[in-house]
Amino acid sequence: DQQVKQNSPSLSVQEGRISILNCDYTNSMFDYFLWYKKYPAEGPTFLISISSIKDKNEDGRFTVFLNKSAKHLSLHIVPSQPGDSAVYFCAASRWSSGDKLTFGTGTRLAVRP
Amino acid sequence: KAGVTQTPRYLIKTRGQQVTLSCSPISGHRSVSWYQQTPGQGLQFLFEYFSETQRNKGNFPGRFSGRQFSNSRSEMNVSTLELGDSALYLCASSPGGLERELFFGEGSRLTVL
């Protein structure tokens, strides 16, 4: 039962353009969502998060949008840079579950120079 | 501030053996959780410890166990290893309070032959 889904396994974007990574979830009890970036041979690195009481959170080039009615969130990276090339994981949690995160399967982003 | 440290980074075992992995969290972090990453399943939650008590547990067989010491360091153990246990095992720590961002180590890559 995949409660968090990232339906695009890969995405290729030109440097300077916008990258949009999508994530869908099925469990309406999730109330906190996070995005992590992962380079090969390294652990995931926290990027940005959003609480279910918000619909947008912005941090520099990264913006996360949450559509609760559609159970959908997206990560926008503007402008995209070659150093952004990595695997991006969407994760969700419930307040009552402590640090248990439910991850998507990841989207590999390639930013072309 | 030192990050999450995991040892060993790489190890090879044979079926039927057992393995112990170690994790030292960020100083001051009281919560440690463990995740298994495989190519097909993404990151799967194993368990979480807070103040030496298991607070959450994922859907893994009893061969997977863990513990946390009074200094917040944690170990996980896998007994009677199977080929399917080959994976990257990631440890993450957090302060354990209201913030739910996890900080991951680089992982321990286990290969079972």
C-alpha cells in the first residue's frame, strides 16, 4: 500500500528553467510534508517542509505547494541549476507518529547545462 | 556541529549471519530512527527510539531489532540475514520535539551473499 506516490521516476530540465516535482498521497491523516534531496552515496538532505494548515511555503529557489483537497503537493525549483541534479523524495507524517516518515519512491532530476 | 555518524559504511555478510549497525545522532538530538532503502521500495521506516524507548515500529519482521543507549546512540541488529536484506540502512536523528525534520547519516550499505 503505497501511501505516498511520486509517479515520475525521472525529470530532465534545462538549466535556468523551472523544475516541478510532483507527489500524491492517499492518507488524509498526514498533516506534515517534507522534501528531501539525495545524492549518490550520501544520506537524504532536508530541503523544505509544509504543514497542512498552509498551502505554500517558500525558501529561496524552492517552493512547495500543497493542495489538500487533491491530496497533492509539488516542489518548484526556480531557476534550476546543474547542482540540483539528484533524487528528490517526498515524505509525509502524522503528528501522532513521531518521527515516522512515509516516503515516496523518488524522482531523479537531471538539470542540463 | 557534527552530523549523524553511521558505522560501518560498507559491509558484506552471508546468509544466516547477523549484523549490528551503529548510529551516533547529532549532539542534543534525542530521537533516532532507522530506514531501509532498496531500489524497488524506496525508503521504508524500520523503527524510532526516543529516550531509550521504542516509540514507533514499521512493518518489518522480528529479525530486525534496535535499541538506544542513554547517550542517544543507537544500534540496529538484523539476525538470520536473507538475500533480500541487502540495502542501504539509514539512520536519522531529530530533537524529538515539535519539529519533524530529520537529519540523515550517510548510511550503512549491507550486502548479503
